[in-house]
Amino acid sequence: MDKQVSGRLDSPPVAVRSSWRSKGILAAVALVAIGGLGALYWRGGSSAPAGAGRPAAPPQASVSVGTVERGDIKVSVQALGTVTSTSTVTVRPQVSGQLLSVNFKEGQSVRRGDLIAQIDPRPFQATLDQAKAQVDRDQALLEGAKVDLQRYQGLSAQNAVPRQTLDTQKALVAQYMATIEADKALVQTASINLDFTQIRAPVDGRTGLRLVDQGNYVTPGDASGIVVLTQLQPISVVFSVPEDRLAEISQRLKAGAHLAVHAFDRTGQTRIAEGVLDTFDSQIDQTTGTIKLRASFPNADQRLYPNQFVNVTLDVDTHSGVAIAPSAGIQRGVPGTFAYLVNADQTVSVRPVTLGVTAGEKVEVLSGLAPGDQIVVEGADRLRDGAHVTVRPGVARTPPAAGAPPVQPGTQPGAHQGRQPDRAAAQ
């Protein structure tokens, strides 16, 4: 029994011996791995990574570039305008009477002189006939007075009648002549009133909603009138620009230039109509420091409507043959206004620039860049002067060369040709 106890104490159990054997194997494997790595390290410096023992170089920035081009850029002014009709007329009756008919449909386009409504003409026709009869009666009295005047003149030459009688007859003839002139004026007035019974369109335009119905008694004092006519062709747009732009606009107009005006919808994306600047106001609004301008539009398709709000672009001038760069490539910071110029060695340089006018995504470059230069338009937030960059393929905003096939997005010219040998070898 003592031998059994002492045997258990002198030799470990089988499970313990297996655990020790596994740990020994793992330690041997670890020593072999460490030895292999050390051998590879001391084997030669050529297989060690470049710059071992030094800080790793920062990764190159991936950027998109745009090309500075030579071209024309427009000097324009953006504003918010209101469409106004050149003529808005409330058609009212000129005489009183019963409205016999309404000769238009709501929303109808009418021409000047078209019959709109008809007032009962019978009372006015009777007044005209009466005035004409009055003329005929007074004309007969004048003829009789002239015959008596001739008789008195003969008798007066023979001293057969007093001189006073002759003078009285002359005055009577003049009186009848004046009466006839008054009668003719009454005839003309009655004729005009008769014409007013036919209410005609005073201007070309579009009729609004009918304000009075057939059968009503209308008078010239009716405030609402019969209908409102609004001229739509042509139509005008009134907009305001800063007073600082007035000088160049005025000079262009005095030089005889026809300044184009473009009307866009509320989003500013869809062009509605094209017009020409007519004139500007005679004074500047002191409260806003702006001046009003009026532009005329033919409005052939009637897409402009009175009191409509539109976005207006006024083309003031055009700068021809200037350097034009993408607006996205212009940076602003401590050096002022600058751009990251991409060099031939795939590095960037900070290039201060002087800008001119801006038109959408284009900006005029007065100095600092030349046509053909490539500048960073995307990915410039982490760049520094002299930094290495990688130009994203297929994103460079450069026009393709004449006769060259278009480059598909995400590829580079010649990329497909570079894969053809591999494909042939695989076949």
C-alpha cells in the first residue's frame, strides 16, 4: 500500500503528462517560427520593405481635375422679376341701357375692335333721328331767311326799306346758320352714343371672367364694368438690379446694344421665354439700393402670365477669348483666392489667381492660370503645396481630343487595349 502511494507521488498521471507534451510541441513551433523570421530578416536588406525603420509615407490623395480653357463667358445679372401686362383695361359701358347680349366667352382671346357686348340701341337711334330732323327744319328756316335777306338787300338799294330791317334779317340768317351747326353737333353726339351701344374691345388681349350677365341694366358708373381685358402679346417683366450695375447697363443701352433677357421658372432650371431689355426706371429705390428694369417678351406661346414670379437673367456683356476655369477648382483660404495646379510629376502647387466674372460653373481667370492648366476640382480638402496626388480615371473634366473616341466613365484611354494580350494568352 505504501508502494502504491509513493508510486502515485513520484510519477504524474497520464493526463498531466499529455498536457506537458502538448505545451512542449507548441513552444517548439513558436521557436521555429521566430527563428525563421529572424533568418529572413538577416538574410538580406533587399527583401526588407523600403524605408524600414522610418515613418511610413502618407498615401497619395485621389483627386479629380479640370482643365482651364480659352473661350467666351457672359457677364450676366440674376434677379427676381414679376410679369406685368403692357395693357390691362376694364371694359365699362359708355351709355346706359339694357344689356341685350354678351358676345364673348370667358378666357377668349379677342382682337381690337371685336364686339364684346350689345346694349339696346333703340332709344339712341330715336335720339339720332330726332337730331337729324332738327337739322332739316333749321336748314329750311335758314333757306327762307336767306331769300328774305336777298329781297331786303334789293329794296334797301332803292331805299324802299329801312336799313334796320336789312340788318335784322342779316342777323337772323347768321342765327339760323349757328343753329344748324349746333344741330349737327347733336347729330354727331347721338351717332356716337348709338355706336357706344356696341361695346368693342379697345385692345388685343384675353378676356377674364364675365362681371355682368345679359339682361342687366348697365351704366357708365358701374365700378366693376363688364369684363377685364389683359394684353398678353407682347408682355413685360419688371425686375430690380443693384444700383452698382446700372452704369454698365446704361452704357450698353446707349451704345445701341440689344441686351437679352431670359425668364426661368421658380426652380431656375426651365427656361420659359426670351426677351429684350427695354428701359430702366428714372430713380433708384433708396430703401433697397436697387433700380427697376423692364424687359419685353413676345410671349408667342403665352407661357408668361400677369403677376407671375420668374427668375430673370440679364446678359450685360460677353468677354471673348479669356481663360475659363471650373468654379469648383477655385479655393479660398489664407493665401487668398487660389487653385491647386497639377504638375507633370503628379504633385500639386498652390497657385494664387485673380478672378473675373462668374457664370454658373465657369469663372473667368484674369491671372494665375493659363489655358491648358489642370487644377484640382474634387478632393482638395486635404491637399498641401507639393503633395502627391493620383488623378481619378475618367473623371478629369477635359474635353476629348478631336477625332478621339469618347472615354467611358471609370476607364482610361487604352485600358481595353492593355487587357487584350492577357485575354489572348488565356485563350
